[in-house]
Amino acid sequence: MKDITRVQCLLSTEIEALLNQQIKKEAQSSSAYLAMASWCDSHGFDYSSDYFFKQSEEERMHQMKIFKYVLDMGGNAISPEVTNIQLEFNSFKEVFEEALEAEISVTQSLKNIAANCYKEQDFVTIEFLNWFFKEQREEEYKARRALELFEVIGEEGTGRWEIDKHVNDIEYNSEA
Amino acid sequence: MQNVVIAPSVEFVEVFQTSNGAVFQSDKENCWYIDFAGKLARFDYRSLMKLRKAVYAIDIEMILMNSEKTADLEIVFICACDHCYVLNTLQILAIRELIEGTFVMLELNRILHDRVYRLTA
Ligand SMILES: [Fe+2]
Ligand SMILES: [Fe+2]
């Protein structure tokens, strides 16, 4: 008997479902960052707003990358529904706290997919995911650095104005 | 099944069978034939995946708990596919069993190909 399902699709049902879940997660991140950009803009933090706009676009790019991979491997990529985006924040600092928390949860979710790939020896998808792990290094670094500005500069006086000015300078350029 | 003539029969392999139905694979046509609820229906890869999704999506518990005096009928409709099933509660349980068993056998077939045929070419 022919192995028709394997001929049609490289991905197992489980990995395909996990990748679709990740597509949704990236879409949610993109929308969440957009909400942060909006909040920052309306509260006068122009540089931070720019920073979150850029992050939002990056997340959209991540989403498309996985979306196309699922399709290329013969799977069914599902356009996700995005709901429950946090629009309001109690403080400027809280925006960055939420951003870091979201990135940590994305890293965790990617690790979970890779763990399942190892279990079924899907080295093809693991190789694909490696790009995302390197990306998460940068994403977490930037989010953590941004939050550190609150400690280094301090929020008193013109502190928040200073913090906002420096957010856009955060860069990660490790060669490793 | 007795009314359906398929020849030659060797190209038709049984994947899984229960007392309520059966699933056959045609290697030549790259598809499956499902003998269930009084008809034999053809499913290609895409529609078989959609059928599985539709069947698994039925909330059996909710149907069993439903005390309303409406008919316990569920319509399994698959987009861009010629077939549609109108099933009562028992048939829903039966088709679930049939589909679950079919995918276990397909998985087993995959393992067989991966571990035996594909490594010993
Ligand atoms: Fe991302
Ligand atoms: Fe990110």
C-alpha cells in the first residue's frame, strides 16, 4: 500500500497543527505590537511608537515565513483569527514589560515545537526553526534592554522623555 | 459494497474496517473509498483531511446531553467535496471510530515505509 499522506505532505499532523498555532501567535504578536505603537504615539512617546511599528512588521514577516513553509511542505496553512489584543496600559513601563513577556512566551512556544520535532525526528522543520531561535535571541535582547533603560535612566523628571529617545537606538549585533 | 464493481480488485486495499463501515485505498488513483452509511464515496488527500477535521469537530458530548426534542441529526458537509453525510448519533460514533482507525493504520503504513522500504532501497 502506498504511503499517500507522506507523498502529499512532509509534515505530520501534529507538527502541522503546532506550526499553525505558531502562525496565530506571530499574528497576535504583530497586532499586540501595533496596539503598543498606538498607545505610545497617543501618549507622546514617538520613538517608542516607531520601535513598536517596526516590531509589528517583523512579527508579520515571521507569520508569513511559517505560513509559506507549511504550504511549501504540502500542509494546510490556516489564516488565523486574532482576538483579545491588549489596547490599554497603565504606564509607559508596563508596555515594555508586556513586550518582553510576549517575546518570552514566543520563545517558549518555539521550543515546544522543536521538542516535538525531535521526538519524531523531523529534522527538516528543526532546520527551518533554527532561524527563529536566532531571531528570538535578538527579540528578547532588545525587549530586555528597553526595560533596563527604566532602571539606568530612571523615570523621574525628564526620565521618560530620555528613555523614549534611546529606545530606537537599541541594536543587537552579535556575530555569534 | 455488493453493488459496486471495481476491477481489478488488487488495486483496492482495505485500510480499516469496523462492523459499520470500511475504508479502502486505491494506489492507482491516489485516493480512498469510504463505505459508510449506505454509500461508497471517493476521497482524495485534501478531502480526507477535511472529513477527519469535520468528524472530530462534532461535539458528541453535547449531542448526548441535549435534551431537546429535536432530531439528533448532524450534517457532515465538506467544502468542495461531492459528498455530505447526514448522520444520527450512533452513526456519528461509528464514523468517528472508522476515521480514527483509518488514520492509525495510515500512520502504521507510514512507519512501515519509513523504517523498512525507504531505508533498504
Ligand atoms: Fe516573532
Ligand atoms: Fe518577536
